[in-house]
Amino acid sequence: MTYAVDMVLVFMILSNMALLGSSRLAVCIRIAAAQAMVLSALPLLVSQHGFGPELLRALLLGVVIFVLKGLVFPRMLHNALRTANVRHEVEPFLGYAASLLLGIVVLVLSFYVASRLVLPHPSVSPLMLPLALSTILIGLVLIITRRTALMQVVGYLVLENGCYISGIALAEDQPLLVEMGILLDVFVAVFAMGIAIFHISREFDHIDVDQLTSLKD
């Protein structure tokens, strides 16, 4: 199980870097969906309990993550993408090479910070906490440095993936309660952003949030 958990976490590191280096919005949405699908198995992989209520709770959490973040949210974003008729992120505030370099720095700093913290459950993979910190920060980088509203929503989903990993690492006794509260916020945010993107693209023929700052009466 430890090997499988480490493989999931390595995939998350590589997919985070792919998000920082990609300009194609559809690809970024698929990467975020793949992250959610892979992470949906994490509660089962880290569970130390045999068959019983704890295992069923982990299974329920994995199914909810897979359906909502792996299928429903990406479908909503793809629909918004087709409505907005946008394919690429154009001229982000921070270039892709610089974003990748920043992502590497964030990853190194996350490992340094996590090395000074003590996990409440020694059985948890040592990669989990640094990956959670780096994923949260990379989500923030995507939100801050990208111009299109769709890419910022993807960044929000990535940030939530980091919160999800940290919840499993630090709140093993109540991960379902933690994740359900976060998922409710994410669902409302993605739903609202999908509606906003539709109306923005219909009125202004673009979803570049930087251009919206220049609107006047």
C-alpha cells in the first residue's frame, strides 16, 4: 500500500508541474480531473482499518471525490470552455518557464517546511504533507498568475486537492467531515464561476479577467 500511495503522490507532483507549463485550457481541465480520479483512491490506500465502518467511510469519500471532481466539475468546465470559445491561456502574468521554476522552488520549500513538522500518524507517507503544501501553493500560483477565469477555476480545484491531501494526512479520524465541508464550498464556487464565465463571454467575447479591470460606466 505504501508503494501505491507514493506513486499517487509522485503523479501529483508531475501533474502539478504539467499544469504550470501548459497553456491549453482543455488539457489543464483534464489534468485536474485526472488528479481528482487518482486522489479518490487515497483514502482507501492509507486506511489502516479492516472491513467495517471506517473502510466504508473511506470508500464513500473516494466515490464522492471521483464523481464530483473527476466527472461533474470537469464537465461543467468543458461546457464553459465551449461556450467561451477559448482554447489557450494567452499572455499569463507569469510566463510558463518562470511558473515551472517557481513550482520547483515551492516544492523544495514545501519539503523543507514539512521536514520540521511532525505528522500525528507515523504510518502516513512522508511525502504526503510536503505534497499537500506544494499543491495548495501551486493552486494559488495558478489563480494569481493566469488571466482567464477558467484557468483560475482550475487553480482553485488544484488548491482544494492540496487541502484534501492535508486532510487525509492530518485528520485521519475525520477526513470525511473535513472533505465534505470543502467539497460543498468548491461545488458552489465552480457552479457560480461557470455561470459567470458564460455571461462574461456572452457580453464581452472573452474571459480575460485582466481586461475586465478597465471597464467603465
